[in-house]
Amino acid sequence: MAGQGALDFEGISAEAALMVERALKAAWALGQGADPHSKAAAATAFTEVERLALACAEPKLHMRVFETSGDFHFNQGACGIAEKMYDKALESARLLEVTSDEGIADVERLHFKITKIRNAQDPYFKNLERVAQRSHSYEQRNIAWANYQKDRGNSAELLAARGLGSEEYFRTCLGAAKWTPSDDEDEEPRW
């Protein structure tokens, strides 16, 4: 009991988080190489970083590690693994969503990355990606895709007349999703 007062759990946690950050940077750097051996080494390094991150009790760190791992695997064409990594990152982001606006943005971004994997071959999703600009938030993109999914259930004649899934359709959806009225009386844009 007397020795417990001398333990510095916060210091240990900070050291572990720093070690994970460094390992994450190293794994990402390995993954950027063109050599197939460096890609294989990067995959192994990401597995180790994921293991280390799980030993830390920091949701933001978990989210960053699993999202970065997902990005690496997505870029390698391993979409199944990438989706699993994004799902794990999304779990951590949902914990952060409760406490911060940044967490809400993280959830939207990860949700879109998962949607992108699931719809990679969909020509209409490709239209959305072509039209979306950097200024469009992930929330806007998610709303536009959800509107498309909802509208797709309508009759074929109505859909053809409206140009469902066209680039113009998504421009309209993205524009309409620029802001969402809040519960406040002034109804100002959220961003």
C-alpha cells in the first residue's frame, strides 16, 4: 500500500501514448514506400500499433490508429480489412461524439469512409465523389448519399425525370445540405 503512492499512472499513460504515436508514424512511413517488402512490413507494423493502441485508454488515439490503418489498407486495395479498421475507429469516435463537436465530425468522416468502401463500384456514388468539393463536409456528403438512397426507392419514371444519381442531382443535394436548422430560435448554420 505504501508503495502505491509513488506510482505515476498518468506518466505511464503519456509514455505509452507517445510510443504509439511514434510507432504509427513509422508504420505510415513504411507504407508510403514503393517496395513490396516495405508494404508487407507496414502491414505488420500496423498490426503491432493497433495492439499497442488497445493497451492505452485513450479513445482519440484508438480512433487515429485504426483510421490510419484503415487508410493504409484501403490504399493497398484491402477494402475488407480497411472497413474493419474504420469500424473500430468509428466505435472510438462515437465515444468522443458525446463530449465534443470534433467527435461529431470524426463520426461523419468515418461513416463516409465506410460508405465509400461499401459503394466503391456504384457509378452514382462516383458521381457524388466527383461533385463533392473540399468545402463540402462529410456530413453534407452523408446527407446527399442518404437522400439518394431514399429517392432511389421511388418509381423509375419519376427518378429518370429528376436525373436521380446524376452529378447535377448530387450538386443539388450537397447544396441543400449546407446547413441544418438548429433548435435555436435564430436558426443559424451549424458551420
